Amino acid sequence: MCGIVGYIGRAEATPILLDGLRRLEYRGYDSAGMALLEGGTIKVRKSIGRIQNLAQVIADEPVAGSLGISHTRWATHGEVTNENAHPHFDKSGRLALVHNGVIENHQTLRMRLEEGGHVFTSQTDTEVLAHLIGEAFDRRGELSQAGLVEALREALRQVIGTYGIAALHADVPGVLVGARRGSPLVLGVGRGEHFLASDVSAVVNHTREAVYLKDYEIVALREEGFEISTLAGSDASFEVSKVEFTAGDVDKGTYPHYMLKEIHEQPATVQDALRGRLSREEATVHLGGLNMSNAELRDVERIVLSGCGTAFHSAMIGEYLIESLAHLPVECEFASELRYRNLPMTRDTLVFVISQSGETADTLAALRESQRKGHRTLGICNNVASTIARESDGGVYMHAGPEIGVAATKSFTSQLTIMTLLALLFGRIRHLSYGEGMGIISELEKLPDLVAKVLELEKHVATVARKYARAENFLFMGRQANYPVALEAALKLKEISYVSASGHPSAELKHGVIALVSEETPSIFIAPQDAVFAKNLSNIEEVKARKGPVIAVGTEGDTELERVADDVILIPKAPDYLTPILASIPLQLFAYTIAVERGCDVDKPRNLAKSVTVE
């Protein structure tokens, strides 16, 4: 949540900072601001709302300089106002700071500073941090890079909470400083210029070399170079990484929205999740990143899958898949609850944490809690340089590429693909025969083409969605592995259309949910031709008997659904373990079309940000 972009070099900073903020707007868009050092004075421009509002403010009141910081905010402390927008000043007005994260002891620090004569102009915890650093700098009286870094170090030692920060000081004109703990910060390495950002996508247009800062690290940047040290004061080792994607990968291209582009990327992203991992010779899966031998995997007697939001839904489907194909007990836990539960786990339990960004605060906390208790904990994430990727004991990369749309689409189907691979791997180790393994591999090899075939339904799905675009309540229902698909479909609709939607097991309809059925409430049933198809059909009949409109997602060639449902969306025939992937995609398109029809901002839904890096 929230986005930071900083620049130091020889070029004009304003267009670089604005471009970076636009690329990070998915991280927060309550307000935005920029601070540049111009003629020995820090000039600040702020605006509530989107980046375009800030751009207009700057057009009306231009500001120049080659050293600057900027921020797009997702509000945590304080309302959405110009006063609460970043950057914030210290008491002297000579230091400006932008910050992602939460300072948990900000009230205690604020009271102490107020007793010392400090006056605050905002409600934010960030302004407290700015005053704290400024106080330390003024007390030291050392107008140098070393003095600014030491002031930062002194202040951060007093802080409880999380932060990713960038700061500049008018009395140290050639230096940009940053630090991180629990909130991502990346250094973009250039030639005669350097960048700071909360996501490398903000600077990939200017450099393809990056250093991903670790927790408790501080960086000081100049035009000609940079220094990284620890909060304790020692030098820190670092690695300059090559950024895998280009600026084109984070552009919309010809699509009207990132979400639609990312939906259409799914044949490729599913293929990339499979690439190099299927072994026909052994009829199994190779996942070297797990860092576990087959003997160690054989000793696993229980799996815990943990995530938040969409990642939790993929975990729920993973539970069905692994238990079905591997006969191995699986439990799903919300990452936000796992760290606070005293969950009984035997020593033969293996934990997976799932996060697209690899920076989700609750999921990272669950990872650390699991490791603290001595359990091997593996990550499934999309960012090879993320904190979860670094701190986990191993894992699987999704290789889905940058996902900019706030509503997760391609990352969800990539996670499901990986869950299927894990189910096959554990199944082959435990009881699946060579022939059964080969059969699953053959079906997985067809999957990208099946996904592409589902996307051919786009126009039909859009026609169905427009028919129901003004409904204010939706019910989604499915059974077994398709129940979490119903939950995910409801989440997508809520996120981007702001209509009430809920997901339920179809069989629970008569146990209370049926009270919500009405002529104004469409029910969407995920009802492929599987072992419980007849049961789903019976549930549809119950809804129709009460005049509830029904949309059914079924299997190609099905004629029974057309008889009972008002509208039918038919996906290609596939084994039960692949149906959740195929069924999810038309429901993503369904939510997308309804959001567009209702005039919603699909890529930037209200109150939401892409990466939840605060609790």
C-alpha cells in the first residue's frame, strides 16, 4: 500500500517522479504529493485524489529540480486531506519525508515531541517520523551525508512498526536517503542518477538494474553512487539484480484496462507456471525451489496453506486438489489469523504461504510465526526479490509477470496451476501410479490452450453480464473445489463493482441462503459435469422455483443446464482438478463487464490497494 518514488541525478526530476507515481497508482490513490529541492529550498506540491490531480497542480505551479521524492497514498492514519498527504516536513521545514507503513508508537512519540515544542499540522504517523528525524539531525548539527544517515538511524531506533521511507534535507543538497522495515523499497541503479521506489515497476522505464533493500537497511544515494548500511551501523552487503521485465510489460498496451489485459495474458501465464516443471520421463513434477528431497517430502504428513484474499481462495482449492490427488491432509488458514492462533502443528507439518507480491504483511507475519515454531515454511509468490521469497525456506515462483490491476486475475490462475503441480508431486510420491501421473501431465499440457478457448467466450459473457449489470445483489454457488471459485468470483465483483455479492457451497442453499433468493437477485452456479452435477441441478431448480434468475457455468455440450438456467456459459470439458481454473476466467470477465457498465474505475477500485503491506 502507498507508493514511493525518489530521484537524484542530473535530469529534471518532476516528469520522472510523475511517471513513477502513475505506475504505482495501483498501490494507493487517496492523495499524492511531491517535494523537490529547488534553489536551496524544498518545494512541495500536493493534491487529494489521483495522480492526474497532482499533475495539474504542478502544471499550474511548476517546480523544478534534480533531487526529489514523491508519494501516492492509501490512508491509514488521518483522513484524506491535503494536510495528511505526503511529503511531510520536520519542525525546521528543511527536511521532507515520504513513508509507507505504520508507526505503531506514533502517539507516544508525538506527545514527547509536542512537550519539546514541536507543532504538527497533520494527523499522520509520518509527520511524527519526519519531526523525529529532523530533531536528531538538528541536535547533531552535522550538515553532511553522514550526519543525515546517523539522524535517520537514531530516529528509527525509537520506532515501533513498519516503514519504507525516502527523505531529503535542504542542508544536505546532494543526498537522498531511504530505509525499510517490513515495507518494500528498491534502489534503481543508473549512470549518474539513482532512484528509490516501493516497486521496481516505477523505475523500469529508466533502469533495468536494481538492489532490493532488506529490513533494517539504510541507503544514501548521490549522483555518482550509493552506500547501504544497517540500522546497527555496519556496512551491508548487497546484490545488483537484473530486472526481468520491461516498461512495456507494465503498460496497458491496446487494452482499456490493466485488468482486461491481465485476464487475456492467462494462457501465457499458465504456460509459464508449467514451463520446465513437467517430467514425462518420471510422470511427475520437478520443483527444485522447494529445497526438499523426495524423501523429505515423503515424510510430510500434513500441509497448512495460508494466504489472504484471493491467495486464501487459491489455498482452499489447493486443499481439495492435494487431498484428492495425494490423499494428504491439508488445512487452510487465513494468514491474518495464523500468527495469533495457537494452531497445533506436529513436526511433520509443512507450511506454504501464498502471496502474489511476496510482501503482504499478514502473510509475511504468518511465515515468520511458522518458522519461529520450527516448521519448514515455503513460499508461493510472483516476485523473486520479495521478502517472502528471501525469508522462506524454499518455494515456487509463479512467473506471472507484473500484475497491475488491483483485482487479482492471472495471479489467481497461476496459483491454482501451482497447486495442481504440488498435488501431482505429492500424489506421485505417495500413491499415484506412473500411468495416473502421465494422464495428469497430458491434461496439464493442454491447459494453456483450454484457457485460450475460454477467452473466446468473452463476447458471450459480456452479453450475459450486461443483462444483470444493474442488480445490487448476487449469489455465487459451487461445490467441492468450485466452492472457493464462487468465493473468488464474489470477491471480484465486490472489489470492482461495489455491489453486494457472496459465495456459498451450493448444498448450503437450503440452510439459510435461500432466504436471499428473489427476482432481483441473480444466482450464479458453477456446475460442471462432475460427480455432484445432479445435486447442483437440484439446487438450481430450487432457486428457479422461487423466481430467482440463474446464470450457470457448465461444461461444453451440456443441454440440461440450458433447460433450467436463464443464461449459460459453457467452458471446455476438462478433469475436475482443472475445472476451477477454467471456471474462474469467465467469472473474471463477468465482474469486469459489470464494473465497466456501472462506470466504475476497474483498475483503481475505491478503498483498495494492490499490495497490502500494513496490518
